[in-house]
Amino acid sequence: MTKNAQEWLNTTYQDKKVNKIGLYEKNKEAGEELIDELIIEGYTKVEEIDFRRWDFPDNKLTKIDVSKIPNLTRLNVARNPSLIEVEGLENLTKLESINLLDTPGLNGKKPKKSDFEELQAQLNKVKGLLGLNNSDSLPSVDTELQAKPAAGGSGSGVTLNSEQQEKLNKYDKLRKWADEEEKVIELAEDILTHSDVAANKLTGVLEIKDYLDLEEIELDDNELDEVVFINCPKLKKINLSKNKKTGGTGGIKKIDLNKLKVNTASEAEDNILEELMVGENDLDKIALAHCVALQKLYIQKNPNLDELNGLENLKKTQILNKDGDTKISPIHSDKLDYYKEVVKVVRETAGIDEKNPLPIDSSGKLNKDELKDKIKAGANSQLTSERDAAKQEAKEAKDKLTGLGLGDSADQQKLLEEIKKLKGRPTSSCTHTDYDTVKSERDNLRTDVESKKRKISELENGFQISDDQKQKLQNASSANDVQEVRSEIIKTEFSKLKDKNSSSTTLSVGLGVLAIGSLLTLGWVLMKQNNNLPQVEPEKEKNK
């Protein structure tokens, strides 16, 4: 369906806040055929304009004005043979890519980096390497690549030098990887956009996206700075080696493999990449977290490479090719665990938790002197605590030895002997502090009681004590009670002696008897108290 380009734009994209204007974006079943001039203005957020026809007939645009689209980064006006002017290109300071394929009538302003003639010359060079004439079209997916005889050739056969044959083989692979002709065109566009005119090498940043059937890619011997892979789920081999510039400087600094394979939500998931060749570049790190199927990894001559994130997940890796210029080295898991434990102890000793980095000097390396100072300070603090604890333990031990009567001079033998003595002593509480004194007092008291018993027995045979007085002695609960009974006995006996008018001798004998009576009273009390004395020998004596 043919439509005036301006009317189509005003009707289809009434919302001027969009970030992309695409001919096929709003027409999924069949692209519109646009004619006449088109002025695009007011779309301040638009970053991409794509006027390609997906059903492949040509458009008939004659002029496009993009002077008022300040944020435009990508412009695709391929297959517009009537297009003679693209106005405002000089104002597009953010323009990164422009596709002018099959627009022979264009004589407009220059793109940001090169004009149409330069792009056309590069396209012709690519065609020449494929054995095609300048007037030939690039092959489509549905047509086998038919190489034309090179200049100077004869007959219908193909005459290509080795370089041309290599390029032909690579292009044939690229053609087979594509799922439609547009993929080939896009790849040609990338080559033209990034190519260095003199050396015909790729430069800058290259994004390889949505090649759903791509299995291998060879991008070695170029001058790329960065390569990003997005949604190439069948890719198994990548060769990005030797991307240094003329003179051996530079090289690829970054390779993004995180989204080599994505799910329906465009989230990264594990890919099937088996071989990665990135030697002779300028990489500092490579993220391999999702490359779980990787078998061969070539990283030689990357002097700044010091990080391979996800290397521990590579269970199938058979080759890790490196050299002395590359800092990365494989290490056994046991040794790695040992190093981690050492670092953990160093951190604990220095008082640096895992959330904080170890001290770094101005060059970004470990500051050994500062780390040593922190370790010494931490160790001294720990030693001080241990010393104080040892002093306290020594003091407690000394107090215990003093309590045993051993003092500072006690050796192990003396200590053992004292322990043996303690094993035979009573464990119940005692108000006496000296066991030997308690034993002596007990023995003396027992001897006195036995003596009193004998004397009482002798007195009972020659001295009468009434039953009432005996009962009082048995019931006496204090010294005063005993004294009263004693006084009563003395008074009674003294009265008896006085009534009998006894002689002085008799009186003396009587007084002696009274004295004995006092002893009898005391003995009676002692016998009563004797009931509370221990009746068994101490453990110490039993053991002897």
C-alpha cells in the first residue's frame, strides 16, 4: 500500500514521546510503501529511525529531514533508490550508525564519520573479496553463494587467492547463520560502520545480537575495543584473539558474555559456549558465570587480566591456556581454602572485618607495612589480655597453696602429699581451723570423762545421793542448775556431819567427801554431754 510519508508519520506516530520510529514497527503483516518527502520534527526522544521494508520492495522516499531529532543514534534508510537528500545529518552529534544500502541517488550531507562514497567503496571491497562485481547484490539466505570469476580468470570456474578464499568461507558461514536476509545486511552494516578504511578491520564496540542459529564466530585479527554478545543461544565457539592495533598496542578491553543466552524475560541463563579464544588483548577481567559448558579457554598475553569471575563453576574445562604475561593461575581448591583461612586469621588478628578491604597503597597494591602494624597492634592487645588472665590464674593458685600451708616453695610432691591428707579428713564444716587441735581436744575430753566415770562409781559405793538429787542432775540444762544441786548436796552432808559432832578428822574426811561430791556432780554433767561426742574414729585414723 502506497502512502504519503508525511501523512503516514502524522497518523501512525501521533504520540511524539516514542523513542523509535519504524516502518515495520506498527505494521506487522505488510510494510507500507512510503513516497515523497518526510520532515521529522518534535520527536525529541527518538533514538532510532528504521525505514527498511520487510517485504523487500523498494520505498520511494525522495527527501528526509532529521535536523530536529537531536538524540538520534541509528538511522536506516536502506532500499530507497529515489532518495536524493538526507537533511540535517551534520546536527546529529549522537549518531552512531547509518545504513545507506541501495540508495544510489543520495547526494546529501555527510554522515558523522564518512560520506556515502566511502561507504560505497567499502561495500565494493567486501563484494570483491567475495568474488562479486560491484553491480552484484549481496546474496540472500534463500540463494546459494555464487562466486564470480575474479579478474584475470578464465572460464566459469572460481579463481580466488588464499585471502579471498578465507573471506569467502567466513562470509558463507555468516550467511548460513542468518535466519533471514536482513541478518546478512545488518552484519554488512556493522562491518561498514566499524571498519577502518585503510586496513579494512573492525574497530570500536561491536554488538552481536539475536543471531539465533550462530554456532561459531571468527573475529580475530581486528582492532576491536569491546564485544557484546546478546541472545546467541547456539554459539559454541568464539575467536577474538589478536585484536591489537598496528604496532601491538591496545586490544579488546571488555567482553560481555553475560547475556549470550537469555530466557523469554531477557534474563541471563547458562549458555552452551565450549571454546573461547581471547589471547593477545588487553582484558582485565572476564565474566564466565554462565559459561558452564566451557571446555577450552585461551587467555594468553593479557598482562592486565587478574579476574575470571565464575571460574569455579567450570566443571568441564580441559584446557586453560596462559603464559607468564597473564596473572591468572589455576589453584587447587584445598590450597585456596588454606589461603582463605590464613586471610581470615590475619583479618581477625588485625581487627579488620570482611566488609572492609585490607590496606591498599597508592598503587592499588597491598600495603604491607600498614597491615603489619595492624597485626602487631591486634596481637599485642591479645597478648595483654592473655597475660592478665595468666596473672589472675597464678594469684588464685598461690592463694590456694597458702590456704594449704604450703607457700611459694611448694613443689609437686608436697602438693600431692597435702592432697592425700585432705582426702582422709571430714568433709563437714568445722569452726576450728586446725584439725590436729580438734583431735587433741577430743582425746583429752574423752580421757577426762572416763576418769570421772571411775570416780563416780567409787563415790556411789560410799556416798549416798538421793533419787531426787539424781533426777535433778539428769534434768539439769545449764551450769546454774548443776550448781544448785551441788550446793544442796554439800549443805545436806555438812548438816549431817555437824549433828554427829564428829572430830576434826571426821570433818576433814567429810569435807573431802563433799569435794568428791562436787566432782560427782561435774562428772554427771560431763557424762550427759558425752552423749554428743563422736563415737567413731576419724577417717584419717581408720586408714592408719
